[in-house]
Amino acid sequence: MPNNRRLIILLCISAILLLIPLVAMQFTDEVQWDAMDFAFMGALLLGFVLALEFTLRRIRREHRPWIIIIAVVLLLLIWAEMAVGLFGTPLAGS
């Protein structure tokens, strides 16, 4: 049961992170997300949370830090590419 509790907490944190741009859109015109932006970021966060949970449940303790670091770096690189086109790929939409 504690492992399911950890998953629920991680999913709630992801939902709270998705609320940040939603609230910001109410106060400024600089944040302009549409449904696809929320869907993609939700999928990205869900994939990260599931990868993190899988790592914590199934991967041996000595390998966990490296896998978690790789997952965090991939999350940040994909997020940066989608946000500002860090690498100039077509994924950035620019």
C-alpha cells in the first residue's frame, strides 16, 4: 500500500504543476497554452512519474540514482525543447 501512496502523491504533484500555467493564463497574456499544450505536458509528466515509480519499484538500489538522473535530464531537455526550441527541432513548433 505505501508504494501506491507514493504513486498517488507523485501524480498529484504532476497535476499541481499543470495548474501553474492554467492559473498564470488568468492573470497574464504572456502564457498562452491550448489544450494540446496541456495534453502534451500532462503526457510528459505522466511518463516521467511512471518511469520514476517503475525505477523505485523494480530497479536495484545501486542503479536507481543513475536512472533517475537520466530521467530528470530527459524530462528537462524535452521540456526546454518544447518551450523555447533549444535544439531547433520541428517539435518546438517554430
